[in-house]
Amino acid sequence: MIQYDLIVVGGGISGMTAALSALENGVKNVIIIEREDSLGGVVNQCIHSGFGSSILNVEVTGPEYVNFIRNRLLNHEVYIKLETEVIDLSKDKVITYVNSLEGVTEIKGSSIIFATGCREKFTGSINIATNTYTGINSIGNAHRVVNLEGYLLGKEPVIVASNKWALIVARRLYIEGADIKGILIKENENFIFDDENKDIIEGFNIPVYIDSKVIEIFGDERVTGVKIGSLMDKKEIILGCDSLLLSVEYFPENSLLKNVKVEMDKETLAPIVNEYETGIKGVFACGNLIYGTKALTQKDINGGEAGKRAAEYIRNYYY
């Protein structure tokens, strides 16, 4: 079985910066395992500025930030496995992964950093069955499709917005030629439609409906319209549209850590960490994973500090 000083599970920006920090702090034998076909994760699809200030002292776009960190990583001797899925973790820090070239393989780490992030999960953004219609998508999927694949999910969308990313998608779709029929604002404890968020769509002439919700969907196979109702004055209106984009919840990818009984926060569902270290000595977590359901409220997430903590652990116990 191959032994590494540090295994980083997840090649998004937090995993990349964690690995980079560990390398810059003297760790020699580092591998990054990423299930997608490129490094960078969701930051690749964020073509607006607002990333990297903690490292670069200036805000850049997501792809620029990823490219900068990738170039710094490649100045070091680091192993990178793409299109590789981690399927198991043992308490003695053995990782099992699978890919098309090697099949199922086990490797052992002196230390492991989990940077597996969060994934979208529909939990009832609207209280209507949506699986009978096409044209209904999540905000995250809309980001990916328009920015990475280069096409619109619909030319006349209605957007349910309960986070700033929905507003950013709306702006992007407008720039690409979509005629947005309305943004339904759903404020919550993590999202207020304040001046900062209003500025995202200021000047784009997009209809905004505050405290409104979708109460009915029209269409045979594809969405052709929605009925929305105001929570303030109970008025109802119908908006014609060809797509409906929903803000959905983000949940941490914590199953591997749960399998080895790492304690999870009951509110955020994220692993409980102390200076980025989980309840298993030498196993760390960082990035959106440790913020869990509150990940969308964080800014400029990176794994640098987790990389430093892992490097300290490796120096103390192995070097």
C-alpha cells in the first residue's frame, strides 16, 4: 500500500489551498484526489469577481483564482488524481478510491484533509411537486450551465432567490440575453435583500417581487408559467415563463466522516473541528465542508489554515 504524508480529498479551491499551504510549510509527499476532471470545483463557474483577497490582496474572478493557485501548486512536487472517487475511510487513515484506470485502490496517509465541500439538495423551495415538469433547475446548476457549458436553461426564466448567488445568476442570464420575468425574493436568517444585494441587479431592469412565493405551475411537459402570491397583501399574479430556477439548500459532503463516527454539528450538519482537526487525530476538514448548511454565507473560503495545521501535525509526529 502506498503511503503519503498528506492526502487531500477534494480538489476545489479549499483543497487546493490546503495542499499548497502544507507544501509551503514543508510537507513533501502530497496527493490531491478530485472526482471531477479538473481542479477548482464550483469556483470555476463563478466568473464574477470576489475571490482570492485573503491570498492575493485583491479580488479576482473564480477562474483567475483557480488558475493562480493551480500554477503555484504545480511549482511543487504534488500528485493529482482527477476523475477519482473516494469511497471509504478507515480510522487508521486508509483511503479507498476508485477510478477507471486503477479500479479500487487503497492508500494510507500520515494525515488527511477533507475538503469535499457541499452539494445542492432540494428540500422544498416551493411547496409544489416539480418532478413532472422540465425547465425547473437549481441556481447552482444554472451557474454551471451558463458559465461552463455556454447555453441558457431558458430564455424567459422566473427565479426564486434566497441567496446572493441567485441574484448573480439573474444578472448573468440578463447579460446573455434572457428576458427574466421576475425574481421572487425569499429572505431568511442567512439572506437579507439589503443594499449590497440590491446592487447586484441594480440597473438591469429585472422585476423583483418581495416576500412572494410560487403557488402554482402551468405547463404540460415544460413549464409555461407560474402563479405567484404575495405574503404581504395576498395578491396573486401569473407570470409567463419557460423555466423556473430555484434556490435550494446546500448540505455538506460528510458521509465518509460520518462512517468513522466523526461528530457532526446538529445545526449545520458539518463535522465539528478544533483548529480544523476532527475527532480523529490527524484527520482535518476545511472549506465549505466545515460550514455545512451555512456555507453560502461565507466569503473567500480557502484551506490555508487547515494545511498549516496538518503540516504541524506531520512535523510533530512523523518528521
